[in-house]
Amino acid sequence: ALAQTVETMNAEDGSETRGAAAAVVSVKDSGVLALASYPTYSLSSYGEEYNTYLADPARPLTNRAISGTYAPGSTFKMVTSVAALETGIVAPTTKMMTRGKYTYWSDYQPACWIYNQSRGSHGNINVSEAIFHSCNCFFYEVGRLMGIDTLNEYATGFGLGQSTGLELGGAVGVLDSPEYRSAAGDYWVGGNVLQCSIGQGDNLFTPLQLANYTATLVRGGARYDTHLLESVVAYDGSETLYDYEPETVATVQMKDSTLAAVKKGMGDLVKTGSVSSYFQNCIVSAGAKTGSAQTGAKVANGVFVCFAPFDEPEIAVAIVIEQGGSGSALASTAVEIINAYFAPSEIGTVMIPEGSLLP
């Protein structure tokens, strides 16, 4: 599904270097259900084609799902929402007037996407509506009020900028902060927290981190390490030597009302928002968030996270497509993944050869 989406985009604009990745994890225990990285390579010709792969500007040898790092864009806004709700900056019913352009400072006035598009605003909205509309101005204000230390405390709890624990390793990413800027020879100004609050700044995370953050969110705040190894069986099948048991590595404290408010914004996006036309074909209920991550290139990276089913989530999905534009362009791929998992048919079923020792 990921390859088909990327190849369609490449055919439309002639790109030869666009990369992409997808990660799917179990909400139950953060077990990795699927990882995909595009472009990839053939194992059968790996040795003879190694130098060709190595020189390819599309970097097919890079596992983008676990080692590619990307700005999360607006998919980060659930972190900001949870932090704002849990620290009392807003309540689920608090309405905030947004005017399209953020005018707290006279010399730095970033605008919302709707202002840039039509000089419009989202008006008087609460946190669920801010997630639904992806209103930058709402998150600028709550980000400024809480400050970067509080924001990053919650981001760290969700595992962003932290090791996922995966047996294969992977990139840790970057959680932007005054300390990070200083170590990089840069400096921090008050306006940086605004960009961090909408998933920009210098924040860089892997698709697997984004998937596990989403799973941690809908699980209620308990974060587990991701893992590939589920169990180990004796060579003759006589006994199980190891069974994975999830252990909580961090906890994001969330009231039921906090989770409900955040999930409402994500659920409404699927039901009536910008991705609703794609999710009409989804065979289960879901919640989602799009992101367009600015990179300096002409076209932004597309980022998308979702979970399903809505009421009792089983899987969390994250997709990134380099120069994929709006995150909504990735929604059809996400729906294909969800449907493959939940379809009551052979679609998405792993066929285990008879006699295999796999559980």
C-alpha cells in the first residue's frame, strides 16, 4: 500500500528520491505488527548490487521506519493538548478565541494555515475543535503558557526523542529544547516554543516513535517498549522458553476527560473532517491526525497517525512520505492498512506453513 502511494506520487511529479515509511504497533503491548520502508532493495541481489544501492540518492538501504527522523508536524498536537489539559491551562470545555494570526509579540506573529490560505480564522474553539481544525494559533497560545520544559516533559513521557526499545535499535531522534540548541551552537528564543507546540522547530522523530506515541496515548498513558520478539519455542516445539510480557517504562498521567477530549478531535476528523472521504471505506471506526511538516523543500513532508477501532483501540499506525504534501494525502494508505488488519478474510492474514514452529 505504501509503495503504491509513493509510486503514484512519483509518477505525478517525476521524483526519483522520495522516501517513505510506515509503522504499525499493537495497542495491547506495543508489539510491532508491521514496518515498511520505501524504497527498498532485493535480498537476492543485495551482494552484487550493494554499491549501486549505496550510491542511490533515494537511500534504499536506510530503514526509514526505525532510522528515518522527521518533523512530526501537527501529529504532535495531541502531546500539546494532553500537557495543556493536565496542567490546567485549559479544560476540555475551555473556549479560546483564535484570530488567524498570533499577535502576542509585536515582532513575531506566526499565522495559522487558514490565515495563510484565506486570511481566515477558526474563531472561538476548544481543544477538541483545535485538534479537528489543526489550529496553530490555539496551540501557539497554550504552548507559550506552559513553556518548553512542561511540553517536553510530556513529549518524553510519550517516548518522543527516546529509545523505542526495539531489538533492532533505531534512531532516538531529537526533542528540541534550549539545551539542544546550545549544544548545537544555536540559541533559544521565546518564539521557539510556539513552533515546538505544533511539531516543528528542530523536533525529529521516527515513524515507529510516532506509532508508539499514538498507542501510548489511546492506551491511557502507559508506555511500553516496542518489540519484535513475541516468544521463543524450543527447537522441537516441546516448550515455550520465553513469552514477552509488557512492562511500563513511563507513564503519562491523564484524566479520563483529557483522553476523551483528545480522542474526540481525532475521531471527528475521521467522521466529518478533511480525511472523512477516505475513511468512508474503513471497515472499523478510527481516530486520526494529519501533519504537514515543513522541511524547506518546495513540498512539505506528509505525516499521518491513526488508531482503530475508536472505542477499544487495537492498532496504532504512523506513516511518513517525504514531500508527500498534506498528511491527508496519506489517509488512503492508512485505511488500506487498517482494513488489511481487520478484514474477516485472507486479506492481511499471515500464512504460516504447516509444521512451522512460529506461534
